[in-house]
Amino acid sequence: MTSGLKALTARGRSFIASGVAALLCAFILGEHDLLRISVLIISLPLLAAMVVARTRYRLSCARRLDPPRAEVGSEATVTLRLENVTRLPTGLLMIEDTVPYALGARPRFVLDRVEAQGIREIDYRVRSDLRGRFTIGPLSIRISDPFGLVELTRSFTISDTLMVTPQVVALPHVRLAGEWTGGGDSRTRSVAAAGDDDVAPREYRQGDDLRRVHWRSTARHGELMVRREEQQWQSRGALLLDTRRYAHRGEGPRSSFEAAVSAAASIGVHLAHEGLGLRLVTDQGAEHLTDSGLSLSLLDTLAVVRASTARSLEYGVGALRQGGGDGLIVAVLGKMDLDQAQELSRVRHGNMTGVAVMLDVEAWEHPELGEDEEFQAARSVLTGTGWRVVRLPAGASVASVWQDVAQRGRFAASRGGS
């Protein structure tokens, strides 16, 4: 009953106030009819409070996100599934789901009645122009009486997470010389390529594919022998993302920082699909990625990456040096000075391929300006040590400059041969 009284609406409180005033007037004036009216007015919200407080609706709630990961600027559909698990129909239900401000306004719905054992599904859409991990829920239900005198709120505890990932653009295939030097060929090595005599067979096991039977070994051993499974070599590479706030310009979704994150996501997904075992490194050091579902792990990590307060790439360069088996390093860089460029240039050695995507960050604030001297000096240092450097201007997609990586490789090869 107490919880019901606390749930009185403004209308319910007005009824009680009016009833009390009428009751006082009835006693002062000695009007019995007014007394009966006042009792009726006071009784209505009290009875409604008692009924609502004793309501024992049992509702189950489930939420489904489609898709559970959405790119920046794209929509996701949230489906709410409510089930009345009791044998009593519900009254009027007002439903409100908890949604972060970045995903839009809080969705509100009204259900007139849910029959016994009935199910209702409600859909709404969310959209975000910001990356991040967003919690949706919990769901709250407001139960009210038919007169609107009492309103009781009950909440579920379940919530779900929507990952809003950076924008990923498809990149053209570019053959990067030295890309697969980290740990082998990275492709599946067929036993047929080694020749039939070089195969190391084993005995047949239940469930083996009969097409892999090695007949020469079967005849020699007198029992059914099969070729061993094809072996996999996983090449390794590293992706460096410059997250220093000092090295970027602009604010919000159109900043150079967001352009760098999107470029890193596009390159990382592209290389992962090409079979490269990838490490993600920032100016803060190495980031943990799971081997299973590398692309999804990369996107989840980049969805929540934030600009750092660092002024140098010291920790990032140190993390790159620790990965001695990397055959490829791709660096997505913001503003670079000469010292930072020299420090990064020394990471590349031997047959390692180094690719630097340098954002012309000054163009984010002053698009009328061309490359400044500092940008040109940093690029010269990197290209002089064999890095393939491409410039990413403001408003351009990384896909539009990725093809230039191959041309930079041919240019570096010609310089090395001269």
C-alpha cells in the first residue's frame, strides 16, 4: 500500500487534496452530502493505489540487436519481446527502454493489454555518429490504473551492448613485397606441391576423407594410409595507429583522429582477410587482439580507442621492435616531426615492408594550405629508409590512396637497384 501511495500521479494527489478540503468543509458546515462526496473522492485514489500495489503481473523480457555491431552512421534494430507468463491479462502498460543519448531519444511505447500467456514484440531503431560501446537497457514498465491516478514503475535488470565500430571501406588488393616474410608463406601449403614422394603419410582413422588415401604408402605398409593434413603458416604483421591528441586536428566525427581510426580499421580488416596475423599497436603500446575472429576483435578494440595525451611515439615504437617476426608494418600517422620520423624509420630492417599512411592533419583546419615543411621532412626521412609513404588529405578515403602503395614500392625498388 505504501508503494502505491508513493506512486500517486499529480491527478491522484489532486483528488486526495480535493477530498480532504471537501471533508473539512463538510465538518465545518455540517453538510452530510458533502461528507459522502469527500469520502468518495479520497477513496478513489486510495483504492487505485491498493489495486496497483497488489498487481502481480509476471512479465519476461528479452532484447535482440540486429546487428550487434554497427558501423558509424548505420542503423541497428532493437527488438523487445515481452511475455505475460501469468494467467491474468495485464492492464495499460507504458514501456520505456534506456538508450544512451548518442543513440537517440529514449523509445516509449504504450500497450493497451497483454492477454494471459500473450507475447508482444516491439521494434525500434538506433543510430550513432560516434564510435563506442553503448549499453541499451534496462527496460522499465509503468503500470497505471484506468483513471490515471496511480503509476507504478518496475524495471528489468537485463541490458545489452551495441558496438558502434569505425567505418570500414573496401581496399584494392595490393601486393606488398616482403609481406609474407614473417613466418612463412601465410597461405595453405599443398602437399601436392611438394611432390608425391615427399608426403609424410599416417594410418587411416575413422572419418578421414578417402580422397586423401596415399595408395603407394598403403601398398608398402599393408594398411590404409592417408596424407597428413595440410599445414598452415601464419605470417605476422603490425598495424600502428597514432592516437596522440597532439598529432591530430579537428573535432568530432570529421576530425583527423576519426579519419585515422577509420583508415586503421579498413587496412586491418583488409590485411586480416588476406590471411595476415595482425598486431595492433598504438603510441601507448601493444593492444590485445584475439586470434579467433581477428577482424571483429580489431573492430571492437578500435570502437573504443580514445585520443591519448602522449607527445611521442616512444612506447609504440618499442612495441613494434618487440615483434621481431613482423614481415609488414603499416603505420597510420598524424603530425610527425623530424625526430619522431627518424625514430620510426629505424624500426624497418632487412626485407621487412614498411607502409606509412601520413595524414596531412593541417589540412583539416586549413584546407587551402598545401604540405608544410615538417610534413615533407618527415616523409623524406621515411622514404629514405625504404618506407612506402602515401599522403591522406582531408576528406579523402584511404581506398583512394591505397593503390599508391604499390607504386611507392616500385619506386623504392628502382632506387635500391640504382
